[in-house]
Amino acid sequence: MTSDSEQKRTCGCERVPEQTVSRLPVYRRCLMQASAIGVQVINSLQLAQMAGTNAAQVRKDLSYLGELGTRGIGYDVAALRGHLSEVLGVGERRRVALIGFGRLGGSLLGYRGFFERGFDIVAVFDVDPVRVGTLVDWHGAVPKGLTVRSIEHIERDLLDLDVEIVMLAVPMEVAQVMAERVVRGGVSAILNFAPVALELPEHVLVRSVDMSTDLQVLSYHLSRQG
């Protein structure tokens, strides 16, 4: 399950609740899908049905971003998608590093959606000397010539590469120590895949992905269906 701090983001108009921020990428994805099939205008009910929520929630979420759409008509798909891209900061490319080139790390590298949504993986780090120095060629999802780096000088490398976001795919036993090194490397945004709560300075943005927790939540609901 995804979890994050209770802080709120500022989107240039008013402070946006964290739960709303978490839904904005879903709306953006739905708008991309709508645009792909030629939809030019979409109303809150249609967007809600695509996003798996309700129209009132869509209108409330988007109201935090300013006066959008036309009453009785809906939202211009291209304009709203562009506005959400700006709010989410994905109108510009973001430099990302992956730490941990095991099975999970390898799967993450193979996901082309990162690049398509503005995230460039510019470095891969691992502690295993067998992996360090190997060429990362993952079906065109990462730049050609990218090799796995040692974590020995990770602080310096992160600074030199101007990395903004780190995906942390390491065992839980070393996640805290590695996260602290990442922060010393000038990174203030971490996507954490280790099943452990990280204790870091308040200015560091951490979003944790715990797939085992998600499975347990699904199991809970399944057990009550029968």
C-alpha cells in the first residue's frame, strides 16, 4: 500500500490535501487515455468513471487547482492535462536514480512508463560486485551505455549527476542507512520499496510502496465477500 507524510503540497493557488495530490496522476492518466481515442471535452462524471471515483470527488479535487472547466460542458481534455502536468511538475524531465539492481530493481528498469511520463533514469547502483560495472540494457527503457555503479561513492555520484529522485529497492535491513546516504547526496525525494518506515529530515519527501500490505488488504476484502 502507498503511504506518505500528512503534509500538503502547494500548487500555486491554495494548499492541496495529500489525498487529492495522490489522485491527480490518476486523472492525468485518464486524460491521456481520453486524448488517445480522440475525446476533446470530458465532464466530471466521465472522468470519475475512468478514474474509479465519483463526480463530486473529481470536482472537489480539481477545485483546489483553480477555476477549471465550463459549467454544463466539462473540461477541455488537452488544457486540463497540461494543467495537471504543470501542477505535478512533470512538464519538465526529472532525473532519477535506482538503488538496488536485484529482481525488483530490474523489473522497475523495464517499465517504460517512467520515461514516457518525464522521468529519466540516469544511474543504477548496487552493492554486489558481480553486478557493478555490468551494462544495463533493458529493452530500451533506459539510456544506452548505462552501467551499474558501486554504492561506494554514491553521495558524490548523486550530486554530480544532479539526481532529484531516488527509487530505493534494497532489503529492509539496509534501507534506513542507504536513505540517509541518499539525503547526504542532495536528494530530497525518495520512492521507497523496502517494507520499513524511514526516519529522515522533514524536508525529505518519502513515498513508500508496500505490495505485501496491499495484498493483505485485498485478502481482507475477499474474505468478506463469501
